[in-house]
Amino acid sequence: MTDTDAIATDGPRAGWRGWAALVVLMLPVLLVSIDNTILNFALPEIARDLEPTSAEQLWIIDAYSLVLAGLLVTAGSLGDRVGRRKILLFGAVGFTLVSVGAAFSPTAEWLIAARAGMGVFGASLMPSTMSLLRSTFRNRNQRRFAIAAWAGAFSAGGALGPVIGGFLIEHLPWQSVFLLAVPVLVLMLIGVPIFVAESRDPNPGPIDGWGILLSMLTLAPLAWGIKELAVAGWPGLVAIAFGALFGWLFVRRQLRIPHPMLDMSLFRRAKFSGSLIVNLCCIMSYIGFLYFVSQHLQMIVGLSPMTAGLALIPGAVMSILAGFIVTPFAARFSAAVVVPICLAIGAVGLLLVAFAGANDVWMLILAFVIMGAGTSAAQTVSGELIISSAPADKAGAASAISETAYEFGAVLGTSILGGILTAWYRATLAIPGGVPDSLARHAQETLAGAMNAADELGGSAGQALRDAAAAAFDGGVVATSLIGTGLLVLAVVVAASTLGSSRKRRNQGV
């Protein structure tokens, strides 16, 4: 299959069943992306109830993404072989059951294990949705719109997670954030068999057991090592080296066997690789922003979870709209022009936080609107390029690679940016006089620990501790905002140099 065949603009147009399938396929995307950020707002309540350490607090957020990242390529490859709809339904059932288990976690360790289990089944959801979009929408103009809706659901879910989380935490126990998965996935289990047609690789070849094992031994240690590098140093480097070794063995095997589970030639396509890097940088900056803003609004500004979530609604709405707004421009102009402009807009939002500070709530709202618009629009265009540049029979594997970039971005956003923020907080927190050693140790662990200690201490000493913690935390916010800006600038350079094509080639649909 040629590139032109893979992304032809004159393919058959989908009817009403195709659009109904789109709505159904957006449900797991919305749920998984909500799950990436909803815990940011539930975390203070979980911290008060389960009393995790700072490391366990990061693991509660990251365990899901780490496991999911390690299994995405495997799930995508299995979907190509046994049927993408089957894998999607399998993931939905498992995700629902484990979410119920997470809701009744008695300890932080139990919750971390449940989050890891959710990652196992979540890996079956994401690649299947995007690859099924490819088989449902064969007309490229329709597919652009469908992927804009898909990307909008992903971005909106990430932004709406705090809103929904804030509402649930204010009115219900924190366990409710996990039970949210049940009604969403029940609707999906009803709709998928009715509206979504099965899709698979017509010539899949045998299942590559060694390839599956090597991919897991590559991705999981890499994700864990990157996370640990931010907080533990050399153990993270060892894990990264371990993952890199098995990554080399995986690539070597895929290049030598006749039926590889992952077509390595995809990475030689500049648009494919460049789009992956763009998505990685966007998600990392986006999730990193939500990680600190959710804590700042609740624990420093003093907003209730519900009010703090409502403050992010304008950004959530803009994240949804931006994907649709950019679609006609993407059809008319080169991605090498459109994507860098969108990324630059997103960078302006982060610069507002860095230079105007985080103390002004209205400035944070404006910053999120601008950043959400830029990053969501960029991901819509780059996401469509990832799918359209891959052969149709390898849509599952290509989608899995795309989702791996998304999930690694989520891991990096919370672990690297969150780890830097935590390190900055600990290094700059000046414990005021009169604070007992036991409370000081809690204050030095996390911002939540400092605020709990300040409440217990009370009086002028408690207020002094609260002010010191806020100053240390917001200093880290400025630093991480600048790092996020740098990531988007890097993505601008990558997009401008890899996503271009001549007018003649664009008119041919290449």
C-alpha cells in the first residue's frame, strides 16, 4: 500500500452509523483521559485518609500510566491480530471491575496496586479506539473531523477531570472518582456491539511472544526509570539502561522476523516520528500544568474542590473547540506551519504563569485557556498525521505507538515536572520557628502535609508555616512552567522541520 492509498481523500464516506460509532468510541477516551487528571483533585483527600508518603503519592498517580505505557504496543498488536473490537470490550470489562476494587482500597499500597491493574486493562482501550476510527472513517476529511473529536475528548477529559473530581470530592467520598468508570463503560459495552464493526489485520502473521515480552521489558523499565530519575537519582538511570538494552533487542528482533508486531519502518517517516514528539511534549506540558494548578487552587488559594474545578472549565471548553477550529486550516495549509503556530500559542500560556505568577486566579484561568487551545489544536493535526501515515492494516500498532507517546507524556508530566516541583519545594521550604519536629517532617514531605501541619498547629505559627509552604511551592511552579515552555519550543522546532511537504505532494494527499 502506498502513502497515497493510505491517506486518500476520496475514500467512501461514513454514514450515520459511523458517527454513532464515533460517539461510542469517544467514551473510553474520555474516561481514560479523565482518569489521568481526576486524581490531582482527589489527591488531597486521599492523602488525608490513607496518609501516603511523597513517593507513594506520586505512585498513586503514576502506577496507572506506567503499566499502561508498558502494555500499549502489545495491546495494539493483539488488536491487529485477534480483532480491535474484541480487545476494546475486554479492556472495558476489566477496567470496570478493577476500578470498583480501587474505590475500596484500605491502604495506599492497595490503591497503587489497583491503579496498576487499571493500567493493564486501560492499555486495551486506547489503541483500539484510534485504530477503529481509521477503519470507520476512510474519507480523510471525515477522518480529520473524527480525530479532532477524539483529540477533543482526550483534551477535554484531562481538563474536565479536575472539574468532575472537584464535584465528587465536595459531595461524596474520594472513592467516587473510581466508581465513575462503571456507568461510562457500561454504556460503551452496550454501544460497541451495535455500532462499531470489527476490524483486524487481514494477514496478521503469528503472535510474536518474544516480541511482546521484549516490548514490556523495554517500556515499563523506561517509564519507571524516568519517574525515579526525578526523585531517586541513580536507580532511575539503572532502570533506563535496562529498558534501553531490551529496547535494542526488541528493535533487532522486529527488523529480522518476517511478521513483526511493530513495523519499524514507520519511524523512518518524518511526519510519523515528528508528530509523536509533538504529542509527547504537548501532553507532558499539559499534565504538568494540571498537576500543580490543582494543588495551588485548593491548598494555597483555598478554593473548594468544586470551585477549583469550575475555574478550569474555560480551558476545558477551549481544549474541545480548538481541535475543530484548526481542522479547516489543517486541510488548507501545511502542518509544518499550522502545528508550530499552535504550539507557540500554548507556550504563551505557560509563560504567563512563569512571569505573572500563580497567585492571580484569573491569570491562571487565562493561561489554561491559551495553553489548552494551543496544545489541543497541535495534537489534533499531529494525531491525524500519525494515523494517516501508517498502512491501514497496521493501524493498531501505529495507534499503540501514538498512545505510548501520550502515556509517556502523562508519566513525564507528573514524575519529571512533579518531581522537579517537589525537589524545589523541599529545597526552598524554610520551616518557621516554633514548629515541632514531627510536624516539620510532615511539612517537608508534601504541600498537603504542610497544610495539614499548619491546621494542626494553628495560630500565628500555623499561618507562618502555611505562607512558607506556599512560597516554596509557587517558586517551583515558576520553574516547571519555564521547563514546560521549553518543551513546547522544542516541539515547534521538530514540527517545523519534519511535518512539511511540498504543495504538489499535499494535493496528492501525501
